[in-house]
Amino acid sequence: MDNYTTDERLKKIFDFILEIDKEKEIFRQTYLADASRKENDSEHAWHMAIMTVLLSEYANEEIDVLKTVTMLLIHDLVEIDAGDTYAYDEEAKKTQADREKAAADRIFSLLPDDLAVKFRSLFDEFEARESKEAKFARTMDNIQPIMLNAASDGKSWAEKGVHLSQILERNRRTSEGSSSLWDFAYNEYIEPNIEKGRIKR
């Protein structure tokens, strides 16, 4: 595994665990279902992990659920350094990849070497969006905020003046992980909010 003593290895792991506690302080633009406040990154990750366990049967291809859950639990850790980039902030998205890569370099390097390689590999796999697990993870990452936006009566969409074209562009590959879940999300969450005017046509 590595040349660390047990105590040294455990210290590195626990140092990492303490460092990622900062994820609880990174707030997103999506409101909780009751619209009382915005969710944080750790709540987002937990929600998607549970969703994956419950919804994996709807993946286009059979997936490794634990691998997918792990991917979802770690992929936003980079926002501890890089901050949350709002889905429709085109200017911030120009530097997002570089900011998040630098953050991944720092944060995952806190782990023992073998775990650092494993976690960084999962992060890169999520970003590449080529494996069946990464595709399904991306589906969860896109549908979870859609669900919450709809539950909060489209509050974030209305506040930001989001257009349907923006949502469709962001979700142009969401069906790659699960076509049935994307169809459900569009019909149940997006269309009603178009009709109510929460989403601009």
C-alpha cells in the first residue's frame, strides 16, 4: 500500500476527513425543497448518493453503485478551494476547469498515495463523463437540483431569470446516464414550471 506506519496513515486520512468538513460551508444556488435556505455541497452530495442507491435500476446500463456513490461524494470536494460555480454563470465557467483541477491537486494529495490516486482517478472519471458510472453520476448531479427547484416552486429559476434553452443546453447529455429519469424530470419538474412562468420560454 505505502511506506507509512499505521498511525501515520491514519493521521493522513483523518487530516483529509477534517479538511473536507469545509464542504459544509460551500453553499450552492439551489434552495432546499421548502425554500427556507440554499443547500450546501455536503447536503447535495448526500442527496445524490441516496438517489443513486434508490434509482440505479433506471440507469441505461447496469452500474457499480458503490463506485458511482463514491464519485458523487467526492466530486464537489474541489469547491472547498474553487468555490461553487453557478450552472448558468458563463463567465465563471471559463475558469472553472482550471480552478477545480488545482483544487483537486491539493485536496486529494492530503491522502496517503494509494487513496490519493484512487480519489483523483474517480474525480477525473466523473469529469470525463465517459464511463457508465460517470454518465449516471452526471444524471444525478443534474436531476437533483431540477427536483429541488421544482419543489421550491421554481424559486431559484425565477430569481435568476433562467430560460428553458439554458436548462436544455445544460442537460443535453443528462439522458446518457438514464433516459427514463431525464424524461421523468422533464415532464414532472420542468414542464410545469414553464407553464407557471418560473422558467422563461
